[in-house]
Amino acid sequence: MTNTLILAVLVMAIIIAVRYLAVSGAFAWATARRGVIAGPADPKKRRVQISNEIRWSLISAVIYAIPAGLALESWRSLGWTQLMTSIDTPLQAAWFPLSILVYLFLHDTWFYWTHRWMHQPWLFKAAHAVHHASRPPTAWAAMSFHPWEAISGAVLIPALMFLIPIHVGALAVVMLIATIMGVTNHMGWEMFPKAWVDGWFGRHMISASHHEAHHRHYNCNYGLYFRFWDKVCGTDRGLANWSRQA
Ligand SMILES: [Zn+2]
Ligand SMILES: [Zn+2]
């Protein structure tokens, strides 16, 4: 068990690191192709910031791999998780899309409250200053967290896998959304059409325009996927205008 657990953690670390490099690399490339300069305007500062973002993100990949590997091995060897590999009833079919929403909402809730907590002055420097050292962030900042913050971000989805049934396909959708939004919310430009951002989608969902304002002002826009908690708690400051790119 110990050996297979170590192997599972190692495999997860490689998968998470490669996924980070591939997705952040792809969006950093798309950013450059668009002619947008994400990160500090000074090229030397930008290079230093990006190398720091990559270093912290790769350390985070190893931290994320520990609970993920543990959950994977519990599922594979012991059958302890609530992961499903087949859909046998109409109820299970209906649960597939619903479980995606439930996981995203709980992840968003966890993120909002732990994120707000980490903005308390006594905790900010120790746990969250690394992420805010990206001023403004780039696509490489997706997992640029201090290890304390990485631990808080790593535990929730593996823990939910033990508590709330989800099909592996639905979990893959959740991970895909988490990965893409983590990268694109930091990349320095809005990828969704203006009509979407100004419409229903932008009023309820978080995209780069919303998270950019968090990186500028610190004390607002704490959410991850939805603007729900920010609106309920009065911390929503609206969307960044992208004059920086003009
Ligand atoms: Zn951020
Ligand atoms: Zn923050």
C-alpha cells in the first residue's frame, strides 16, 4: 500500500505539473499572439515575476498531488471514495450535470471563505502574499501559491470525492473548468465576448475582468467561479476595465 501510494502521489504530481505547464503555456502563447503584455511592463521585472510564478506553481503541483494521490489510491485499492464509473439509472444520469454544479459551488464557497480569511493582515504575509506578488498577474500565476495556500486549495475536491457521489466524467469536467479558469482569470485579457461579460454570464460568473480587479484592489472580488458570495457579502466591486491594454 505504501509503495503504491507513493507512486500515485508521484504520478499525480507529474500530471498536475504537466497540465499546468501545458495550459498556462498555451494561454501565455495566446496572450503574446494577441499582442497583450501580461505582467509588469518592464521586461526584466516581467521575467523575474514569471519565473517566480512558475517556481511556486510547480511546488504547488507537488502539494496538490498529495491529497489527490491519496484519494486516487483510496478509490483504486480500497473503493473508499464515492467515485462512479458507470451510469445505470435515470437518477444517476440526472445527477451527472447536477454533481458538476454542486462540486463547483462547494469549491467556490470554500475558496471564497478561505481566500477572505487569508486576506486578514496577520495571515496575508504568511499565506497569500506570494499570489499577490503577481502585479499584474500572467497566465503562469494560475498555481502561484505559498505552500500554506496550496494546502488549503488542494484538499477540498479530494475530500468531496469521499462525501458526494460523482461520475469520473463529471469530475473530469470539474477539473477542466478549474484548470482553465485558474489560468484564464490571470492572463491579462478577457477571452469571453463583450456581450457575454456585459450580460447574464458576466453578472453571475467570474472571468478575467472580475479577478483582475481583485489583484488590483485586494479587498474585493474574492470568488473563484461565481459572483454569488461576493454579492451576498457585499465584496463585489464589479469588473476591471481593461484600459491597461490600450
Ligand atoms: Zn489570483
Ligand atoms: Zn487574494
